Amino acid sequence: MTTLLLALVVLVAFVVESAAGFGGTVVSVSLGSQLMPVDDVLVRFLPANLVLSFVMVLRTWRLVDWRVLFQRVAPWMGLGMAGGAALARVASPTVVKVVFAAFVLVLACMELNRARRPAGENDTTASLPRLVAATALVGAGVLHGMFACGGPLAVWVLGRDLPTKGPFRATLSALWLGLNAILVGSYAFGGRLTAGSLRDASALLVPLVVGLFVGERVHASLSPARFRVAVFALLAVSSLVLLVRSLATYV
């Protein structure tokens, strides 16, 4: 039953990821952590997510801005990811859940508040200053090393550099392909990637195909603003539930 529920969660995550280019891991971990520990969700989700990122990059590689990816984003995120992975090994699982839930809740509330503003107030297309962008990307790397969820901060930076929908989604897909391949490799090297988790990951290929099919149509037809509101409203509720449940263990 748990595997079936996780498959439904992952289906939603793959729809989000294929439609927007980001958010799949945040959704899967936020909802999936209601069913099992964060680590158990990641070792099942990330191998399947690698397949999704590979397919998306294969289809859209001509739109990837390789200069922005390798010169502006990947070095800083890679630096932060090393620190985040080290923190994930020593942190208490309960503390990890609390930090993650609080992070997602704040992020969701900020995005929902942003969605309430008039459209003109959200038109921020100028690139961020180098120091601000580098700091945000190191922070994104730390979060990615801990939860594979550095997307929101990376999206904040890349959204300024790549305001066009196609190159933005394609470049993010290439970024996740590289970073998540490193994470999955570290899981395998550390013994966290087992035959059982790989078997569960292979079962997620069915929701992956469905999610890719639906996500492409959402990407082409649905209003991006409405789609983001629905996604972040779902994240706000799920992260609040996870936060309350995690804090209750201290009482």
C-alpha cells in the first residue's frame, strides 16, 4: 500500500517537473515524507527522476544555455552540495524533517504571496548581482546535498538569466541531470542504494511516463501562474502537516 501511495505522489511530482522544469523533488519529498523517512523517499525517487531529466535533456538539448549552466550555476551549486551532503550524514532525521518542512513552508508562502501581486510587479528579468547569485546558488547546493531540493533558489537565479520558458526549463533539466547523477552515485557508493530501493525505483517508471505525457500538455496549455499557485498551495499544506508531526516528537 505504501508503494502504491508513493507512486501516486511521484506521479504528481513528475507532472510538476516535466511541466515546469523544477519542483518534482520538493513535491515528492514533501508528500512522500508523510509515508516514509526522507532518505527512503530520495533513494527511490532520484534514480527514476534521473530518467526523466535525461529524456527532457535529450528532447530539448538545443535550448540548454550551456554557458549559464557551467559558468554561472554548476560551480557554486556543486560547492554547496558537498557541504549539504556532509550535513545530511550527521544530522538527526527528525531535525532534517523539521528544517526541510520549515524551508518548504516559507518558500510556499512566499510564492503564494508573490502570486497575489499585480503581474507588473513580478516582472523581474534583470540578472542578479554576482555576489547575490553566488550566495543563493551555494545555498541551493547545500539544500540539494541534504534533500535534493535546491531548485527554488536555483530557479530564483536562473529565472533572471533565462526569462524565456523553453531555455529556462531545458537548462534546469540539464542541471538536475548532472547534480542528481552525483547524488545517486554517492548513494550507491555509501551503500544507501540497495536492490530493494532500485526495484521500487523501477516501479516508478510507469508514473514517470504518465507524468511526462501529462506535464508536457500542462506546459503547453495551462496558465503558468495558476499552475504555480496550485503546486505551492499543495506544498504549503503538506509541509505544515510534516512540520507539526515532526515537532510533536519533541513534546
